[in-house]
Amino acid sequence: MTWQRHTAWETALTPEDHTALSALLRAAFPGPEFEPDRSWPASWARKEFRVWLTDDGRPVAHLGFERRLAGTAAGDVLIAGVGDVAVAPSHRGRGLGSALMDALAEVLPDAADFGFLQCREEVAGFYAATGWTRVPNPTRHLRVRDARSVVEGVFPTFVRPGRRPLSEWPSGLVDLRGLPW
């Protein structure tokens, strides 16, 4: 099967792109987070860059990232916070998730020092198998419901090299300076 790869900055997306991506994200993440005409949930940071794959013109896999200077004890680090990683339920098990990660690996060196993501434990193995390295860093971020700054170490945290090698990833607290992805 051949998929068509798309990459775009958020500002280049059309209303039709948002509607199509929202349909994919709502199928992958059932619940009230995604609205029919908006391809980002109100409770997470809006993505700045998108990668998606289509089958017959319809989005079947997606990820997005937002670049941000994260604070660390070693100084600021430019990260691409990855989120909304999704594969349509009808297309799972076909290598689309790996194809998304390959596409991200191609754009990441031009975008940020490191890719950064947090996930549920049940999908951590996927990220480890597709080039991400699990790190023990606790993170600080804003909590949506009350805009309070909280420190957490609950979710597995992964990074991957962008402009800088993995050996330069700092230890200790990572302040995301905003909403999580």
C-alpha cells in the first residue's frame, strides 16, 4: 500500500485540512477533546507543524509538534514537543506509525535541538522501537484546569536527537513553560 506524505506549518493548513485531520483524530481518540472543525484539543498546546499520511486523499495517520524553549539546569533547550500521534483504527498494524516517525526524523534536524514527547506506558514500547530514547526527567508544565504550574514524573518521557546529539540531552527538571502536548 502506498501512502502520500504531507508536511505543513500550521499557518498553511486550510479549513478543509483541519476538518479532515479532526475526523482522523476523533476516530483515534474518542471523546470530547476534538471538535469537527478544529484539529487540536483546547486542553493541549496547538501544534505548529504537522506530518500526516493519506490513503485515497483521506488522512489516516498524523502527528504534530510545537517548538518551545524548555528550561533546564544546563540552560534553555529548543524542543519540538510532539503530540496528537494517531493512526486511524482501520489502518493500524500497517506500519503507518513507523512511517510517521521516519518523516519526523527527516524534519527534526531543521526544526529543533531535540524531539520531546510524553505518552502512556502502554505505548512506550512503540516509541522506543522507532528511535526515541526514554529519559528520567521530571517535567513542569501548566495545568489546563487552573493554569497552575505542576511538576510531574507520571508519564514516560522520550527524546530523540534533532540538531544536537542525544549525549547533550540535559539531566534534571525540564520546564516546558506552557501546556503539555
